[in-house]
Amino acid sequence: MVPITGGRLSVEREAETPIELVQVAGVSYLGQAGTSHDVVNLSRGLVVFVEVELKSAGEGVRDSSAVS
């Protein structure tokens, strides 16, 4: 994750107590792969972040010639 704006979030995972997360703009962090969760914005404004996923060769690869 790469927070663009930063902000306060609640991360809700199945059958677990929600945790509060404070993102700081420009300070990236690593999440756990395969975790099913919902994220709720607790900030007063817009929260923007970029999520980058690393996949194994062939996993989730599309034929780019088919994309217009």
C-alpha cells in the first residue's frame, strides 16, 4: 500500500475485531496476501491510496492485445 493522502481507516476482517489504521501520506507498508477485508474511512476527508499486488508468473495475466 502506498498512501497518497493519508487518513484514519477501520479495517474489518471476517470474524475478527476491527482494527484502526492510520495511513501517513507517502509511507508505504505491506499487507498480508489473501486477506478478505473491508476498509471504512474514519477521516473527515477523502482518503487516497494505491494498492500494488505482486503475482506469480501467469497468475491473473490478460492478453494485452485484447484490451482496447
